Amino acid sequence: MTSPMAVPGAHNAVLVVLSILIAILASFTALDVASRIRTSDGRARGLWLCAAAVALGGGIWAMHFVAMLALSLPGVQIGYDLGLTLASLALAVLFTGAGFTVMAWPAPVPGRTIVAGLLMGCGVVAMHYLGMTAMRMDAHIRYDPAWVAVSVLIALGAATAAVWLASRDQTLGQRLVAAVLMGGAISGMHYAGMHAATFTHDASAGAAGGLATVYQTYLGVAVSAMTALILLLTLASARLQGLFDRLARRAARTALRLRVADILRNGSSVEALHEVAALMGEHFGVSRTGYGQLDPVEDVFTYDVCWTDGQVAPLLGRFPAAAFGVKIVAALMAGETVVVEDLLTADLSDEARTRDTARDVDTRSILVVPFVRDGRLRTIVYLNARFPRRWHAEDIAFMEELAERTRLVIEREAVEARLRELNATLEARVEARTAELRLTQDALQQSQKMEAIGQLVSGLAHDFNNVLGAVVGSLDLISRRANDPDRVRHLAEAGIQAAERGSKLTSQLLAFSRSQSLQLQPLLVCDVIDDIREMLARALGPAIVLTLDLNPTPAAVLADSTQVEMMLLNLAINARDAMPTGGSLTVGTSVQHIVADPELAQGDYVVVAVRDTGAGMDEETLRRAMEPFFTTKPVGKGTGLGLAQIYGSARQFGGAVRIESAPGKGTCVRVYLPCTQRSPVRPGPADAGLEDAPPSPLKVLIVDDDQDHRTIIVKVLESLGHRVTEASDGPSALSMLKVEAPDVLLLDFAMPGMNGAEVALEARRAWPSLPIVFASGFADTQAIQDNAGVDPIILRKPFRMNDLQRALRRATGPAAGLRDGPLADGR
């Protein structure tokens, strides 16, 4: 008998190339899908883990199968046992899945990476040699132990490299290079294993069976095409999911920026930091986040703001800075953001004390942003995770942005703390200042009003001097034309009109400047704009053209008219400063229906658009324009609170502010105010409906500290047929009331010693039914109502004779529950 002869094998070049390409594509797909594992959690992470296992395990098996189809042995028919072939596929997928599962996502540690690589490598080896066992042919196979060992080492090395690369962030170019190297290694393992095999012809081994043995090239191409299709679909799914994740993350971060801005603008310092810490912790999905402040003298961090997810204890109290470790503290003091994926393995945290602290506070990964001022570390903002975690570059950048947004609040709180410690005698002042800071809306509103009024002083002074000139001139001409009644009447009317114009100017200015609480009422923004048209023109000056483009069919909003006036005036002043050489300003209104806006509820909004032709803003200025205390104006020219206050007021009304601007193209600020179904009511005269009628004679006591004004009023009342007594102050008036009670008391409000409201209270105690009329130039009627204890009749100075007569009639007429004519003495 002759001994079996070795059969030399040959490989189909096309199928060999296809097998290598499949290995590279499978490696690239697995690396891409693995990135989804790192950024997902829960059920989503499990699904992507399965996808990665199928992509890599199935791809390796497909490469092996196509490479086996590439083998041909002269005179030997080759087939494959279907059951063992499918079993080899299952082995590849299961072992690959097991390897990915062992990895400690999202920040794998070296030990687990090695175990995962061994699992996947063993799976590849088992798949390969089980696949060889599945061959059915009339030949025997012998293996060279040395080459088998080589193939095993290649498999283990390639698998370990695969899981290590899958755990790292990579650019597209790096991923392509890694995929080529991994695919080459996987293919090298297969062909090293095939080189270990020697085939000897043996008819007794049995004929080929199982899978078809013909058209191997066609079958290999078909398997390659199907595998490529599956891998490409998996790759496309990963990329599409990545796109959706980025869009969702971008939307979430935009919403978070707006929420943080609202909190920092409207909340107190400590409360704001607590809220921001909670938002950061939930957004980044960490176990703990908060703020710590460094005492440079004692070298101790004080932690007083901390949020946790409930799985770890809060970090509160005082801890020595050295607990961080020398390396980490040095990096923080240099102003560097510290990022550590695993405190128990990283070089930056390799000091024993650092790792002891990490174990004590149940933390494995940290991201810490320092605040350095005057060359010294002052404050840190930190994120803690209980498990190793990979921090992506965009996470680090976003955390640094959020930290920067809270810097002013943190530094303000630190300054207040230092002031309290400097001198115990300053404690009351510090508390008062803190209370002021905790209360960004009434005080801010008043500050902005006064700043705006300062811009109007010169224009108003000019106009008021013109008014006084007209009044003085009219009176002078009257004195010179005393014998010409028609001429005197004409001049008197001119003087009255001029005085009323002056009264309107001062009344508008005083009403605008008064401090008051927010009073929401239905109003038409177009009416508010029209009322302050002249004030806007004065604020802009003659070099800027003011144009109003108001909605001809306006809708009502629920707002405070004074705050709306202040918004418009501040925007006009900002626009004026942006147009130092002149230009144009357009104020327009329109109604817009809002749907699916992240900041505004669905519904109709009145949009007030203020557009200028000024210098415009660059991207950085536009992004920070509404931050409190941010300004591009020179020192002393602006507080940086104007747009912040406008935004805060709009948010109080349920609206928002949007800014469009570009350098050299001007700026357009749009204020959105929600519409209301309530109808606005234009205020009318308090005595509307009363007819002028011949006066009934009354006894009137007038109390006014101004001699000239009191004399004129006495003459007016006497000319109307009334009997008048007069007093120059409150105590004198109360003494006169005890002698003879009048039919009506006419009181000035602002008097030295005892004001009109105090006189009214004393008079009411003794004479409860005594009618009282206030004659005052004071802007805020609420002050009179609060102090007088009644709902008074108020006659605003200056007033005309008919106004005075109607006020007296209202006070003493039947509607007031009083009889006409003098009241009995001694009541």
C-alpha cells in the first residue's frame, strides 16, 4: 500500500481580497458602534452592545467562511457541515458579545480590557478551528503546532487591540487606520491557521457532503455582499443614532443655557447656585456636583453647595486642599480644568492620599473647573461620578461654559463673605446689601428709570424753559394790556396752555420715575409707544430719525405700562449710543402666532421690534448681551443692566427677548409679550360724567405752605362765591377746625412737619364725615392713599378753576352722602 500523499492547496485571489475587505469593514463598523455603547445607558446600551457583537463576531465569521471558500485542493471535493458551520458563527458572536459585556463602559480599565480581549480571542480561535472541523472532504488534516500557536497569539492580540480601540475616542481617520490594522490582523490569524494545516488525500475519509461544493466563488461573493450589506446597515444605524443624539444633546444644552440664565438673573446667590448644581448633575448624569471655595490662609476648601443623585453622601463642610493630592491641586492653581477618568488608575491621581479621598467620598471619576483670580485659586466647580467615566471634549467645554456663567454669582458671594469677616460693625450694611441683591427686579427697574431720566435732562430743561418763557411773557403782556379785555383773555389762554404743557412734561417725568410694584393690566402697546413718542425723540436727539411702524389693528397684552415705557426708552438709548454719528430708529409692532418655541408657550404674541442702523454686535457680544453686568460701554457710561432688566421684565410678563445683530448691519431687538383676551381701558378723567353747574356756596378751609399758591387759590374760591379760611401748616389747620368746621377741607399733601395725609387722619378722627380734597403735585397717588387711610379725591397741581369746582362738587355733592350747603358747627 502507498501512504497518503499531501495535497497542495491553492486560494482564489478574488475571495482572499474579499475576505480581507470584510474583516476591515467589520472592524470599522464595530469601532463605530462601540462609540454608541460608551454614550448610551440602560436598554439602549444593551442593544448597541449586541449590534457591536454581531458586527464584529459575524464579520470575523464571514471573513473566515469566505476565506475557506477561497481554498481549493486539486482532486478533492470540499463541502461543509451546516450544523458545525452555524455553530462556529454562534461561537464568534457569543464570545465577542461576552468580551464587550466584560468591558467597564463607558471608561474601561486595563484589567477588564485584557479579560475582554482573551474572551474574544478565544472565541475567534474556537470559531476558526470548529469551522475547519466542519469541512467535509476525502482528505485528512494535520496541524503544525508552531503555526497553530502563532494563529492563537494573533487572535488574542487582534481581539485585545479591538476592544482597547473600541473604548477610545477616535477621529474618522484614526478609526479607518485602526480598522485596517484590525482587519489585517484578523485575516492574518486565519491565514496563519490555514498555513498550519496540511491536507492528505484519503479516499476512506469519505466524500464531500453538507453545503454545495460547486460555484464556490459565486457563493463567496454572495456571502461577502450580504455581510457587507448587513455591516453597512449597522453602520448607517449607528451614524443616524449619533446624529439624533447630537441634535437632542444640542437642544437640551440650549434649553439648559436659557434655564441657567433665568436662574442667575432672578434667583438669590446661594439659591441660584443650588439650582444650577442640580441642573448640571441631572444633565451630565453624575452622582454629585457642587461648588467649593478655597481659604488661601488655611488652605482649606469649604463646600456649602452640593447636589447628589441620592446614591452618595453630599460633600459638605471643610476639607484640606491637600486631600486632592499635590498634582491635582497644582493643576487647579494653574487654572487648568482637571479631568480624571479613573482616580484609582490615572497618573494625575496616583498619590496615596488622593486615592484614599476618592474611596472615602465614593468617587472614581472627576471633572473640576477652577476659578483663579489675582493669580490665586478661589473657587472650584466639580462633577463626581461613582464609576470610571470617559469625559468627552464637548462635555468638558460645556461644563467650562456653565462654570463661567456662574462666576459672577460665585465671586459676588465670596466678596460678601469677606466683607462680613473684615469688621463686625459692617454686618448690618452687608446684610442690607445682600437683601438688596436678593430683591434683581424693583430696585433694578428704578435704577434703569433714573439712568434713562438722566439722558433726558438737557432736552426737558430746554422745553421747560420755553414753557416758562411763554408763561412769563403772557403774564407780562397781560399786565401791560390791562385795559384791553379781549387781548387779556387771549394772552391768559396762551399762558394757561403753556403752563399745562409744562405740567404735562413734569407729570410724565415724575410718573415715569416713581418707584412702584408691578401692576399687570390689559393695555395696547401701540398706545404706550404713542404716549412717549416725544420722550423717545428727546432721548435720541436731533441726529437720529425716529419712525413708528405701529400695527393698525393692535392686540392687547397683560403688562405693566411703566415697565413697557422703560423697555422702550432703554432700547432707544442703547440704539442712540450705537449711532454716535446719527442714523435711524424704527419702532414697530405686529402680532405673531408662536408654536413649538423652547422659551415661549404656544399662542399669540405682540412683537415690539426696535431696529437701528448702528454699529451692530459681534458674535461674542451678541451671545452675552443679556447677561447681568455685561457691557461694552466705557466705565461710567453704562451698568450692563439694561438688556438684562428688559429680558427679566419680558419674562415676568410671560414673554421673551430676541436679538438679531451683525457688525456693520445694525441691531434689531424683538420683545415678545403674550396677548390677552381682556379689553384695555384708556383712563379717563376721574370726574367724567359730572356736568358743570352753578356752584353752591361753601365754607372752605385751604391748607398750603406755599403763600403764593395759597393766595391764588383763595382768590379763585372767592370768585366762585365760596367763603374761605386759610392755614399755612397742619397744626394751624387742626386748631382752626376746633373753632369752626368747614364744609370741605382742601389740603396740600407735601408740607413740612405734618403732611396732608397726617392732617387728614387727625381731622377724620374728630370729624369722620368731613369732606377732604387733596391738591398735590406729587406723582404717586398710592402714597396719598396709603397715608391718608381713605380713598381720597386728588386734584393734581396745576389745575384750572373748573377742575377745582368739580372736585369740590364731588366731595360735597349727593354722591358723597352729604347735603349741599354749610354743615352745622360742632358736628
